[in-house]
Amino acid sequence: MADLQYTSLDSIQDAVTSLRVNFDTGKTRGLDYRKFQIQQLYNMVAHNEERIYEALAKDMNKPRSEAMSGDIAPVLEECLYFLDNLDRLAKEEKIKPRLALNSREIVKVRRDPLGVVLIIGCWNYPVQLSLVPLVGAIAAGNAVVLKLSEVAAHTAALLTDLFTRYLDQTVYRIVNGAVEETTSLLTHHFDHIFYTGSPAVGKIVMNAAAKHLTGVTLELGGKSPAVITPDADMKITANRIAFGKFYNCGQICIAVDYVLCPASRVDDFVKAFSATIKEWFGENPKHSKDYARMVSVRHVDRIAGLIENRQSGGIVFGGDVDRDERYIAPTLITDVKFNDQVLMGDEIFGPVLPVIAYNELDEAITLIKKNPPPLVLYVFSKKQKLIDRVLENTQSGGVCVNDTLMHQAGKFFWELKIKKRLISVGFPLLEYSLPFGGIGNSGVGNYHGHRSFNAFTHERAIMQKKQQLEFLMKVRYPPYTSGNLSL
Ligand code: NAD
């Protein structure tokens, strides 16, 4: 276990109070100041890349390439985006008045920071999910309390150490701890709370925010299905679903949670999927350096419990568990029933893939709609008509057709050895410009790029008039007479 020091409840109180005082001095508002802090955050991650890989490997054996594409690259990319675009985003918006009478006035929208905001990160992408929202909050001019996840303890300890050396502690502060510390934080008045984690804790956060009428962004989860239509190319489909299931050992909010497969194609899917797993991870995935581990023994036990206590389905491959190594094999279970309370009750968040067979596409759509809207819906089909039918009849935070994970921020890197030097070559396979967020049970609000800026910004409506024309303006004052009003 890493040496992660929890913040005392007294220091939490002091941090929130002093951040409010320092925010009120206006120091976080200057654009040059914001850009400098974002550059510092960039440096913090770029200069300490190797230490971040090490910490992520200790926490969940995260493979280097997954750590780069899922944790490091999104933060660097977000910093660069704001360094390039902050002037434009922060600019006041001049509004063209609808009423000709107001054309003499100044009518505009200022982009003001919300104030002192709280960001609560999650453990599965402990760098990305803490620092990407942080970049947006700094860019928008806020003071920030950042609560790191105690579950990824090595990464939290490292970020805490680095943070004090790169960022201005008077306005950006890290808090560490578990439920007690988070509960204490939530009693304070913040001007916005940005939470990433489970829907259950999302409700606790929203309740606490309601006491102060504080706005929230909630990045939650859910059971994200992959629907395969009968015409799909099974090899491509199997590869891409495996990628969206076993990346970080299934511990990703946009993982494929379960598959809806035409009954006539289940055998094809199983064959293709099994071949993919062997190709990627070998005969025994436990020995593959490219396969991550569960973040804790508690998480191993939960997934092992799902496999053992399932109410339906047979294991086609996988099912092995090694508690000491925090290892769960890539596991495929077919003939699963939608009403299986164990496999289908909650988000799986691990490397177990249930397959449910359907006969008609409408049947699959009906099943999807029985669950609350998921964070993402995956559709594998060559027929636009079928894709449209699924999309028109369902809801979800986002959609990715014929692929998985690629609608989310990130970048894939290859490390090449050129003349004995290791060079990282980035390949932007993923899309940065889409909003990222859920709907209903999978989340409230969205972020990334300019949407992060908006999430942490108050659009302050300004009308500035001149001290003139009172003879005309006074028609609106009492006493109201028909003569006055019809002027
Ligand atoms: P969690 O919700 O248990 O923990 C996240 C944070 O909440 C931690 O800082 C923890 O200290 C705090 N916390 C936990 N219990 C609390 C309580 N009772 N009161 C106050 N604070 C509490 O995280 P988890 O459930 O392990 O994370 C997995 C979930 O997060 C999945 O549902 C996944 O889909 C979701 N997730 C969503 C995203 C996204 O971007 N939408 C990203 C990652 C994970």
C-alpha cells in the first residue's frame, strides 16, 4: 500500500476558508496567470511521465501504452487546447440587441469564474479524471479543491507530492482521504462540484450540493450495451468489443458492459472473440504484460462474486481468479438472461462480458430501454437503417458506432527507438471535440475542451445603459396610466 497521508478534517476546513479568501483577491482571474498555471500542470505531467507510469503500474498494473493513451495524453492535450484557445474562450461576448431601442447600450456576456470549486476524482483513470477537469476549472479562473481517489493510492501520493511543487497552493489545493474526508468536504459551501464516480455516490454529492444550492457536474456510469446487428462483420466487431472490454481490465466507465447479439450469430461472435483474446494475451493472459489488474482485493472479490453467483449463463472462456495477484481472467459468458440480478443488476466494471441473444432488433431495443440510459451505446452494423433505428429509439450519454472508446479523449502513442533514443509518436485515433457526459442515471452535464470551460464558468449577462433619455425611460414608472404606456 502506498504511503498516502489523509488530510485532517481541520486542514480541510482551513483549506476551504483560505481558498475563498485568496479567490476573492482576484488572483485566479488574470489570463496570463491562468495560462502559467496550465503550463505548469503540463510540465508537471510531462516531466514526471515515468513516475506516473510507475505509480499506475503499482495501482493496477496499467500497461504503459494504456497509461499514456488513457491518463497522460488527455491531460497534455487538454492543457495545449487551453493554452491555444483561452483568450478566445474567455473573451466577453458582444450581443446584438433584439430591440432597436437598445442598440445604444452595451449588451454583452462576461465569462466569470464560478468561485471556489470542488473536483472529486475517480481511481480508474486517476490522472485523467482528476487533472482534465482541473485544467478546465483553472482555465475558467476558479480556485480549486481537488479530492483525489484514495483507491489508486500510489498515484494519489505521487500527484500530491508533485502538485505542491508545480501549482500555486494558495488557490489550488489537494485533499486526500476516503468517505469520512469526502463527507466532511461536502458539508462546505462550494460554488460548483464536479464529481466522477458511481451513480450511488453521485446522489450523495447532489444531495449535499442542494443544501447550498450549488451546481453540479456528475460524471457517472451505468450498463453500456453493445448491440450487434445480423449483418455485422464479426471479426472487426469482436476485436473492437474486446478492446472496449479489456482496456484497463474493464475498469473504465465507457467499457462495453454486455453484448446483445442476434441468436443466429452468437457462435460466430464467440469464435471470433475467443480468437482475439488468444491473439492479444496468449494462452494464459495472466502472463501478458498488456493485461491490467483489478485495483484492489475488494474489487477482485466483487467481480469473482458476479461470476460465481450468476443466475444464468455458461462460461465460454476465462473465469479464473487469483486474489493475491488481483487477477481476473478475460471472461466471456453466453446464454445470459436479462433478468439475471447478479450479472445484469449493476454495472460490471471488470473483465467479464455477458452475451444475451435476441431474435428481432426491436427485442434488443426493448431490453436496452429497461435499464436507465447508459453512458454510452455501442452499435455494430453496416446498415444505416438499423443504426438509425437503434439510435432513434434509445437514449444514452454518447454513441459510438462500429467501435468502442474512440469517442472519448485520448491519443495512442507508439514508442520508437530511433538511434538508441526512445521517441513517442502520437496518433490521434480518438475524437476530442465531442461532449463527454451522461444523461439521467449516467450523469449530469458534460465536459472536455470548451465544454469544460463552460462547466466552470458563469455567463454573466450585462446591460450597461447611459444616464440619458430619462424623459423617454420614465414611461415605465408608476403611476401606470394608459397614456404613459401607449406612448
Ligand atoms: P466511488 O463513487 O465509490 O468513489 C469516488 C469518490 O467518491 C472517492 O473519492 C471516494 O472517496 C468518494 N466516496 C465514496 N463513497 C462515498 C460516500 N459514501 N460518501 C462520500 N464520498 C464517497 O467510485 P467507484 O464507484 O469505485 O467508481 C466506479 C464508478 O464510477 C463506475 O460506476 C464508473 O462507471 C464510474 N465512473 C465514471 C466516469 C465518467 O467519466 N463518467 C469515469 C470513471 C468512473
